[in-house]
Amino acid sequence: MDADACPVPIKEILFRAAQRREILVTLVANQYISVPKSKFIQSVQVPQGFDVADNEIVQRVEAGDLVITADIPLAAEVIAKGSQALSPRGELYTKNNIGARLNMRDFMDQLRSSGVETGGAPPFNYTDRQSFANRLDQILAKAEYSKPSPG
């Protein structure tokens, strides 16, 4: 998880999912992040700096992993490595939609740099939290279904 700007309710959802499904959740941030004591939850603090946390995530991610991030360029990098990327608002970034998301992000950056006031993302709300939780459940259920059966 790209934990620096991740909303607290999303972290809490992930902590519960880690315990319930016994899967490892790793939070990567350039500041200390408090996490519950659990063998399924770990926090990695990286040095301050531009894209240091993102680079750590890209270095650690493996095909089939799920990365939680609102950072579109980071999402594109993990998708290129065969992983999935999910926004804290429940949007699944895919090979089919990440190019358009990158183009829109770049366009908005150009507008802002030329002085156009574009506003920001709307405040994170209960609907966003529910969308995230529902999409996460779908992804985890699909991953659980695709695991080879023991024996």
C-alpha cells in the first residue's frame, strides 16, 4: 500500500482483511505509520524524497500482487509488472484504462501549470469507502478461488 496519503478508513479495511484472510499487507511510507500488531501487517518507512516510497513499492511488487494507490504513474508501473492497482475510492486500474488515466492526469497537470484552477478530488466519503471495500472483497474472493486446492 502507498500509505502516505491513504485515508485511515481504507487502512482499517485492509487491516481487517489481512487478519480475516491471513494475507500480508505492507504499508510503505516516508513517515512512521502505526499498524496493529499482526504477523500479517507490516510497515516500511523509507527516506523522505520525491517518489522514494513509489520506487520502493515498484521494487517490492511481484506479479499477482495488489497495490493500493491513488498515484496514477505508480499504478501504471505496477500494472506493467503484472500486478493489480486499486485506488482508495475503489477504482481498479487495468491495462485497458491506465493509459487514459495517465493522459487525463497529464492534461490536468498542464492546465494547473498554466494557471487554470482545476480544483481537486472531492472529499473522501462513505460511498468511496464502500466502493473500495466491495472491490477489495471481489478481488480477494477471486484470488482465493484461483488458489490451488491443498492436497
